[in-house]
Amino acid sequence: MSKPQAPHIVIATRESRLALWQAEHVKALLEGLGCTVQLLGMTTQGDQILDRSLSKVGGKGLFVKELEVALHEGRADIAVHSLKDVPMDMPEGFELACVMAREDPRDAWVSSTYARLEDLPQGAVVGTSSLRRTVLLRALRPDLKIEPLRGNLDTRLRKLDEGQYAGIVLAAAGLKRLGLTDRIRHIFETTEMLPAAGQGALGIEIRSDRADLRALLAPLADSVTWQRVAAERAVSRAMGGSCSMPLAAHAVMDGGALKLQAAWGDPQGDTTLVTAASDIAATDLPAAEALGLRVAQALQQGGAH
């Protein structure tokens, strides 16, 4: 009797160094399950538009649209995403089939000169592409000048090294995954700077009609990370769904409880943050999403919009 043929999987991925690391990571895991795997590298609109902030040109969904077209057309089977780049509501016909174990979700301070944010002189220029980081930095140091910072990880580090910024804030996960831990001067505790929903977690997207892939990817899923991320993303969805919102949401599993914190700030107005927190006995994804909705409602009651 002939052996059943190994599944062949095509992964759609952006071509940045970090996106390729993520795709290669999933490729190796799938090969360990007996699949044959190839990568389909693509350039997205988000990679091409570098002269304007994401919040002005359509948000982080610009990083996933072309990959979804490849899934829709059958040129690729799965797409690997950093979950903080994935819009809160998936387009009809697509779904997150798998959320994988999380890397460090925190933010990292990177600077050639200053060991920590508090060491910066008054009025120093700090770079970030994120409205969330902008409002959190303004809450910590209202005197700083926060300037836009776009481009992939290597481009951002080059701009720092050229002296355009006194320091920049990046996701610790990306630096660690690419072996750039030595660039990190300080990792912000979540009490200092609350992470973005989904930060540090990888998600795998499929077409909703691919039940075969859903079953194949199940061994790569991490149930604790998925519950944490579901709660975080539910906050963002309830607040309007945009990845470009000045919103932080971070959940942890503590004993048997899922604990969620969120913060919102006004990028142009008062530097005071609106915060909210709640917890539940951890059960399943719908309960995690209900927790996120409860925390979002508390934020809105506190003045977030």
C-alpha cells in the first residue's frame, strides 16, 4: 500500500526580515509534522507607504491585505502574521486558525546614548510609529518630542544609528527573534508601558472553508496565549476595531484567573491615561472575549473614545 502523500503548504509572508523569520519558524514546525512547505514572499501596501503614519493611510490592515488576496486566489494556503498587525475583525471568508505561544509581549527602549527613558534631556526626540506608544510616552515624559518612525525593524534601527532620534521604542519580541537582544537598553515593565493587543504573538490565517488546514494547524496552537490575545483583541474591537487606536491591552494568566488591563490616551490632548482592569476564572475564548468587552466598557465610562 502506498504511503499517504505529505500535505504541501504554501505560506504567504511579507518580505521583511522579521516576517520571514516568523514564516520560517512556522515552516520548520510544519515540516516537523511531516508537511512539505514553501514560502511565497510578498510586498504589502503597508511596506510601500513609508512617508505617512499608518493611522492616516488605513491602519495596519495594509500589512495583511495582499496576503489575504493570495489565500483567496489559492496561491497560498496560510498566512503568518504578527497578531498586533491583524485587524480586529477578519474579512468575511477568513479566520485565525491558530494562535501560537507568545514571545515577550513588552516594549523595548533602544538608544545609542541613553540607558533609560528617564535619562533623556528635556525635549529630546523619541521615535515611534504607534499611537499607543505615543500616548504612553507622553504620560511618562510630557516634555519629550515624539516623532513618527516608519519602516521595517532594520530601517528603524538605521534611522536611530544615523542620529535622527535620541531613542526609539520597539517590540521586544521582534528584537529577540532576530537575535538583536544586545540593542535593547531597557525593557519596559507592563506597569510602565502597557503592550498592544496581541503583541509578541503569532497568528496563522486561513480561508474559512479550509477545515483541513484548521485540523493540521491545531498542534501549533497555544490555548493560554489564545485566551490572553482574545481578551486583548476584544477590547480593541469594542473600542472601534482600529489597530491605529491609542489603546493598550494586556492580559496574563495568573493561577486560574485571566487578568486584563487596558489603557487609552488622547494623542493631542491631556496626557492623563484612562485605565481599566478586570479578571475572570479562565474558561474559554468566548469568556475571554466577554472580559475584553467588559474592560472596554469601563474605559468608555472613564472617558475613552
